[in-house]
Amino acid sequence: MRLFINDVQRTVASFSIPAFGQTEESLTWTIQQEGINQGRIEIVDYPVTFDDQMFFSYEVATGIPVLSIDEQGQGTFLRALFGRDTTFSFSSMPAFAVDFSAFPRYNLVVLNGLNAISPGLAMEAQRYVEQGGHRLAHRCLHLCAAFRLRISAGPALGHRKLFPGFRTI
């Protein structure tokens, strides 16, 4: 069995399968290119030759965008976590000047140690999650309980609807 990534052979494996048997094999390789990669696995099982190739593709992300929303827009601890890893592209915004239209550009939005969450931020964070985004509340344990009570007291926005499965760390 041979593995090709972007038409370059990356690894080879040998195996045998008894008649009417099956086997499972693993292939390992080092990812060398960002973006979309095309893969192909080839086997030789003469005389059956019509199914000797399997094609696949995968994407290697380039700078996963992460946004931290905090009181001053510093995101110091999160910047230390994400900022030095080239896998991530870290940004931060102060809670008093959040650009809600930027949310869709981020894979993760972190509500980081906020002392208060405005109704607008709550609504936009919920919309972001409903559209497939990921939200994390970090270091705001004292706020989360009070926030749930405030929201659940609202006319049509119980916290179960607004923040399903809301977790804090």
C-alpha cells in the first residue's frame, strides 16, 4: 500500500489478507503543507485492478482565529496561551467596544473575565453559537450565575434558550 499526498509518495506499508479475511492498517506521515491537500492510497490486488486507488482530501488550517473579549482588550493570559502558537491567530477586544460584525471571522470567541455582559453582547454571542461558532466563558464564575438570573428574568429569553449548556472554567 502506498500513500501519496499532493502527488508525492509519503509512506509505504506491506500487509497480507487471508482469503475472505480483513485487516486494518495505519499509515503515518508528516503534514508539510497548509491549505487543502489531496491524498491518494494505492494498493495492488491483481487481478482486480478497477478499485486500486482511493482518493481523499483534507484541509490544514492556517492560523485558527481566536477572539478574546475582556474588560480592557488585553487578554493577557489568553495571549500567552494562544499568541505564541502559530496554529492560532489571536485577537482581543475590550468589552466596551465589541465589533459584533467580526464574530463570524473567528473560530472561537472567549468571554474573558468580564465584570458585566451587556444584553447586546449576550444576544450576539448566542447568534454566533447558533450559526456554528464556539464560545467559552473564562474566569467569570461570579458573573455567570448573576447573568443567568438576569437573563432568565427577561420576557422571552430564559437562560436555557440563550445559553444552552453554558459552561464556565
